[in-house]
Amino acid sequence: MMQTTSILAAISLIGTTACNSEGLSIGSGDQALSQAHGAHGLCQDFNVPVAVDDVPDAQLYLEYCTPPEERSNGTLIFMVHTTNHNHYGWNPPNQRFSRVQSALQSGFSVVNIDRLGTGQSTLPPSDQVTIDKVITAIHGVVEKLRDGSLTGTAHSSIVWLGSSFGAMYAWQHEGKYPGDFDGFVLNGIQHRVKVSFAQFALGGEAIISVCEDPVFSQTFSDCGYLVDAIGFKGPLYYDEPNAAPGMISGSNWEARLMRDVVSANLLDESLPFIGLEVFPEPHEIPVDVETSPSQNVSKPTLVVIGENDPIFCGGPEGFVCDEPTIHDFEAPYYANAPVFDIFVPQDTGHVINLHMNGPSSMDFENQWVLDNIVNQ
């Protein structure tokens, strides 16, 4: 497995990694917007203590939202964001594209987290953030949701909704904690990535150290945390002509909310599971079907890939992203899932809900969970 220094070198970073990080504060105007997010239900914020090896006093920040009791279907959607985002990726200022509000309207309760090492959750030294620690922290929250000790309500049915690596970590989680989730909706994840995208993303301009960023350098001193550079959100994550309003650019505070950090060490550890290594230069590697951690998944699973996801679809490699092609390629990796379905929303990039047709994609996902998990 590659080391953190390899990613740092790959994107031409220079600097010494410090052993402390500071969080990004949110101003009073942002808090007012956050309080409006409960339009279709009641939302509360929690900082949840979790036991993570070598991370003393670790906490996960989360939003917990419930629909009106008469509309509740009894299932909770647990949202795990994509890389270089935080919980605002699921619940952006433009509420028409809020995955949280869409779930509430369909009768689901919601937990929307900042992953360990991102947002308002604990930020360990960057070289100590690993997949195992990320999923251990999630498990600590799920235990409290299952027994009711966090919210006063015991949730017996929980579905993981993840985006990109926030979807991929479900594979490892299911292997270590198979009793935590009853199903999976996995946005923007495949076992084959475009080398051309990796060369662009890791070329030194699109993803940079926080120490090189004009916003995050003001609050971060750990140069082993990475952020997408200002102006690169579009080509990294979107089918740009169809991005939802305000998601690629906007006021300074909105750009800050829609950008966040990832540990270079975590990124480094994650890449081989989707068929990529960085050194001596970005190159595709085969992902063994039998040993992929996706074989851990033993619950109903929906994989959602945008038709024009820049990470997995299209040229110059020419990877076709339609439902039959993706199903044929991905199904062997999910041999133990009792239900395995593919959905490909049109005119959509990597972050499914943050495109113009995001509302219809969210409706499809909600109905799939109702059909395959809630009403079974």
C-alpha cells in the first residue's frame, strides 16, 4: 500500500506535516441557514463521542432529523459524504437539492455526518486518518442509534447512503460490523477509475494542500490535509452544464461550506480499492473480484452512477456509463448482495443530488429503499 508521502509528492506539495489541525468555524449567518434546514421535519445537531484507537476524545458531528411522526416509515437513512465535501453536500443551502429534505419528505429519519477527519468532526493528525478509524467512528454512532441512547429513539432499520469514497467505506464497514446496516445506496463508486481523471486531479493544481489554500490555510496547520482548489469543483465533481445553481461557485461562505478537507493518508489508502495506484505515475490496476471488500456486502444494494461522472465515465478512455454496461461490470463484485440494482441518471456528474435533475434522482433512490427494504 502506498504511503501518505506518495500522494503529497504526486500533487507536488511542499511542506512539513504538523501534528495538529484546527476546525473551520461557521458564522452566525450560516447557523441561521442551518436552522432552516428542518423545513420537512425536526433537525438537531450532535457531537457524538466515539471510541477510536489513538484518537483521544474523538467525536463525530452529525445532523439528526426526523419527519412528522404520522409520516415516518420507520427507517433511518445514514448519510456519508464524498471526498472534499462535508455534511453540507447532502444538505446544501439551496434546499431544492437537499438529500436530507428529500428523505424527510419520503418519511425517512436522517443522520448526516461529517466523517472523521472532515468538517466539524475530530481532525486527527492527517497521517493517522485511516479507513478503519473512519468506519470505527461510524460504528460508534450506529450503536447509539440502534439502542436509542443518542436520540431517545431506537432505530431498528438503518440504510447507508454514501457518495464516492463515502460509499466505498460501506464495503469495509459491512465486513467489520455486518449488523449495523440493513441496505446500501452507493452513489458515484465503481471498481474502475479513469486514469485521465487521476492525472488531472492529482496533477498539482486541482487538489492541493490546505497550507496552499487561501481559505483553509487560515485555520489549518497540518499540511497533510488536502482540499480541492478554488475554481476546480466543477471539473472534479460535476457535469458542469447541469450543475445545480450555486454549487460550483457562489459567495465566499457558500464556497467554503461546499469545500472541505481529506487526509492524504486516507486518500492514499482508498485509491487501490477502485483500481488506481499513483506511483510511479497514476495508472490503472485490476481489482480482484473475489477479494474486493465489496464482497462483504450482503444486504440489498443500489449503485447510482451519473451518466457523465468525470471520474468513471466517458473519454478519453471511453468508459460507457449506462445501466446494462455498469451492471455487467460491477455485479460480480457484489455477488453476496441479495438485490443488486444500477441506476444511471442522465446529465449528471459525480455528486448525484447536486445536479439539475437531482430531485428526480433522489426520488428514485427513496422509492428503491421503500420497495427493497422498508416494505419487504
